[in-house]
Amino acid sequence: MKKFIGLIICTFFISIIPVKAADTLNLDSKSAILLDNASGKILYEKNINEKLPMASMTKIMSILLIMEQIDNGNLNYNDKVLISKNASGMGGSQVFLQAGEEYKVEDLLKCIAVSSANDAVVAMAEKISGTEEAFVAQMNAKVKELGLTNTHFANPHGLDNENHYSTAQDMARIAQELLKHEDILRFTSIYEDYLTKPDGSQVWLVNTNRLVRFYDGVDGLKTGYTTDAGYCLTATAKKNDLRLISVVMNASSADARSKDTATLLTYGFNSFKNNIIYSKDKSLGEINVDRGKKSKVKVYLKEDATELLKVTQKPNDYSFNIKADKIVAPLKKGSKVGIAEIIDNEGNILKEIDIVIKEDLVKASFSDYLKKNLKNITSGI
């Protein structure tokens, strides 16, 4: 244990990224941002705190709440959702759900992520919170939890409302939170698919984010358009271990929002690189387990330890200080069991990353204790 809690020397470098001047990329969009997903560093900004209607980019928050329910076990992809009259009557983009029909959560999530279906998102809101209004209250509670000060939701779909607004920076932060639920990319990366209705007919689903097909690395997230909002797009793309998030708001056309997004992503991938200095998939070692069926368990970083660099920069030596908690069974897979402190050359803590386990720890039974005692006795003979 003493050997485990200590310094693991590794390569780490925190670069100070200068924010790109607002007019350098000549974007059409009124507001825009480019964000490094891993570090949260802003790589480009243009009017990022201006409050604007965000149209169907709203659904990023709606999807976030859905994914939280799925990942915490309160909702299952195969659960059935009964379509209400309220949900079926939603205007704007829709997949023509009828009151009284039933669909799986997975099907409705796909309709939201791919076709931006207003009827599907309202149906899911009612499934999770009972009413659309209660779900909107949860959306705004999440805004406060994330510390966002320039966003307010009036509905889960994004149709224009004077009390419904956000900013490029806030939308990027919400997207960053959503990407913690990696399974959502399985849906947002779909370019086209079909929804099979109860009567056997099919509705063609085609992704409103055309860059999923036409820009290498793009696998999400959500477009938006209304008369007030103009053309909007929150996108994410990954290349060579670097995942970027871009947001453009109030572009003049669908082509302009795609062009601006491609410009941002290309700038990011050409200018920066991400170095994984310790992978979340690589064990940090083993820790003793008290009262467990297993006496030891491997522990891991909850997320990759990474560094964002300019393409011309080289990393320096940094270190981890591992602080592990006492582990007592039973304990669920994914539970936090300590932290890893990232230390610079002057001894400053730059960042903390949670340490987790990747398996369920079962409490030892009486027979398990007997077996252990018997093994100890026989090994001593």
C-alpha cells in the first residue's frame, strides 16, 4: 500500500493557449466557440457570452438528462414510453408519433439525436418527469448545478420563447457534460436510419447535422434552426486522441453554419494536439479490499490524464500523487476510491482526477472467511 501511494513520474505539460482573436477566422456566425473537451480550454471565441435563442440545440440538455437517467439505472433503453396527446401534438421537426402508441426509449432517443424530433423529446420528458413542465424545471436545475449563468430553458425542444436562451460558451459546457456519457455518440453519429411504427410503417430518419457524413471525425452533436435563432450547430469531432467541441449560433444559412463549424474544427486540429499521459484503461495498481470476496482490486483513473499542446510543443516531466481511500466491500463498479493529483515542477497541484474501480466488489460470506482461514492454516503447515 505504501508503495502504491506515492509519486508516479510521467510526462505532463500544461500549455497556456492564447484565445484566438474574434475576427481571425472570418466566421459568418454571430457567436462561436471552439473548446478542447478534455481540458475545457477555449481555443477560439467570438461573442461567446452573448445571450441568444439556441433552437433545437436545446435538446443537448434534454438528452443529457435522459442519459443520466439511463446511466444511473432509473431508465433502460428497452423501457416502453406511451405517447401522450401533448407529445403527439408538438409542431416543428417531428417523426409523427401518435397518441396511444408505444416506443422503446432507444427508438425515441435515436429520433431526438438524429432527426431532432420535438414529439419524441416531449414524450421522453413526460416519461422521466411526469410532465413537460417538471422536466423543464429539471433542465434549469441542471443549469445551476453546472454553474452556468447565461442560460434559461422554457421548453425541452427549442421552439422560440423569449425566456429561452443560452450562449455559445454555455452550450459548449453542456455538450462537454453530455460527452461524459459516451454512449450518446452511438446515436448522434448515425447519418440515416428508420423508425418502425407500431403499424409496421417506417419513418426515414436523416441527421440534420450533415457534417456527420461529410467531415471526417464528426460524430455529434445537435443542430438548431428557428426564425429568431437563425442556423445553429453544436458539433464534436475526434482525431488522433484530440476531441473538440464547436458551437456556432445565428449563422445566416445551413451552409454557413456547416462552413463555420468546419473552419473551427480544421483550425483546432491543425493547431493543437492532445497527449494521453496516462490512460483510464491502464491500471494504476492494486489496493487491498476489506470484507470482500476478493482481497485486492485494480484501480484506474476515471478519465484519461491528458495534456493539450500546440502542435509544435513538446511535453515536460510532471508527476501524479496518488491518494487512495480504504476500500470496504460491498462496492459498485465505477465507485470513487481516491484521487490522483497532477503536480507541476514547483509542487503545485494543477488538477485532480478521481480514481475508480471497474468491477463490483462483493462482500465476503461466512463460507468465504472459512475458506480464507483454511487456506492460511494449510499454507502455514
